[in-house]
Amino acid sequence: MRILFLTLLITSLFSACLKDDVETGISGYIEYGESDCLPSDELNVEFDAYSGELFFIVKEALDSLQIESFDDIIQLRNNSISVQIKQGELFTKLPAGDYYVWAENIYEGSERYTLSIKHGEILNKDIKFIRCLH
């Protein structure tokens, strides 16, 4: 009986520790392609694994920003959370919240690049960035 009790106690303690170790963040695969951005062209974009800086902009901060110049956007980007991506691989901790995700030279506050991070969960999300050439 003692062994059964000890086994249950150790199992429950181990389970509790595992729950506390859950991180909040995101993982996924990031791709990048270029296009003239005509509606019919999006299907013909060739994507490559993205390597470069990725920015997580707090959605509320961008939505409420009084943009007077492009410098305001650059300053917001430079004050955001950023990570270096190599060969498309993304895995990073992020505080819970809503974010726009930007790649270098792609500044778009659209639903395509919006994500919600929930506390205690790792969001699995692949993202394809399209840079317009015109």
C-alpha cells in the first residue's frame, strides 16, 4: 500500500512540475517570396525558407499609433520583440498577447500576419511573407 501511495504521490508531483514548465510562445516555419502583388499572381509565388530578423509588434500599439511619418513605424518596430530566423525555423518565447508579425522590409498590419499567443501555450503557426516588388 505504501508503494502505491508513494508512486501516486511522485506521479502527481511530476505532473505538476511538467505543467509549470509549459512556456508561452510560438513555433513554426517562416517562408519568404516576392511578387508584383497582382491578385492572380499570389498563387505563382515561389517561397524560400526565411533567414533574417522577425519582429513581433504588439497589435494594440500599432493600432493606436498616430503615424506621422515612416520613422514612427521604424521606431515601433525597433522597440518590439525581435528574433533571428535561420532557414525558416521559428521557436521563441513570447508574452501572451496579440501581435503583428513583420519580416525585414515587410510592414503590414493585416490579418494575414496577426497572431494571438495564449498564456501557457506554444502556438504552432507557419507564416509566408510576400514582398511586393512595385
